[in-house]
Amino acid sequence: MIIAIASDHGGYALKEKIKEYLREREDVKIVDLGTNSEESVDYPVYGKACGEAVASGKADRGIVVCGTGIGISIAANKVKGIRCGLCTSVEMARLTRQHNNANMLALGGRTTDEELAIRITETWLDTEFEGGRHKRRTDMLDNM
Ligand code: RB5
């Protein structure tokens, strides 16, 4: 699975930690779309780039990180075909896959600690979409 990953400066440190975890997984190839330091940048640029990588099929899924995960998830969700879920718990990660078929995960680098963020990422990667009635609803999202 190809995972595109991007962050702003507020999410940079956590992005690097998530990459360390992803490198340990044999089923994942990482495409890092930046940013590459803690110098201030604009999260819409990185949310859009990661969303476009997923929507175009260059990546299978995407992970975006900003200070709270809020701004960069809003940016990603403006790209047609993206269903980006901001998760602050393992339960949310499980449900955003099972019910929303989220093709992108957003995390908050200043609001979610590293260890929890990695457990969230692992659950989000390893949980399948349930389909059924949830498919009707994700189709509605995709047609908006
Ligand atoms: C940057 O200071 C901060 O606003 C950003 O990382 C994010 O939290 C926005 O939602």
C-alpha cells in the first residue's frame, strides 16, 4: 500500500514519528510530500497536495498532520473523492474505516501524543470498511 504523508510545521515532528512506524511495516511504501522542517508554512498547501495524491491514485491512502489536525483535514476534504477523518482515539480510527471508509487520516501533532498517534495509525491501516448501508452513505459523500 502506498501511503502519502504530509504536514505543516505544527505536525512535522509527529509526521516524522509516524514515518518511523510506517518504515517498520513491510506492507507500506511512504511518499512524503513535506513539509521538511518546523519553519512556518501554510497547512492548506499540504492538505491539498496529499488529498490530490490520493484522489489521483498516486497513493492508496494519505495521512496528514497539523497542530490540531483540524485545518489540514478541512483542506484534504475539499479535494473530490477524499474522505479524511480526524482521529483522536483508537475507537475513532476503527470507526472512520468501518463506517466512513476514510481514505485519509488526520492527526494533531500538538494535541495527540506520539504513542497514541501510532496506535491510531495502526488501527486505521488495519481496519476494513464494512460496506453495506455505509457504502450508500459514502457514495452520497462522494457525489456531493
Ligand atoms: C499552525 O500554527 C496551526 O494553526 C496549524 O498547525 C493547525 O493547528 C491548524 O488547524
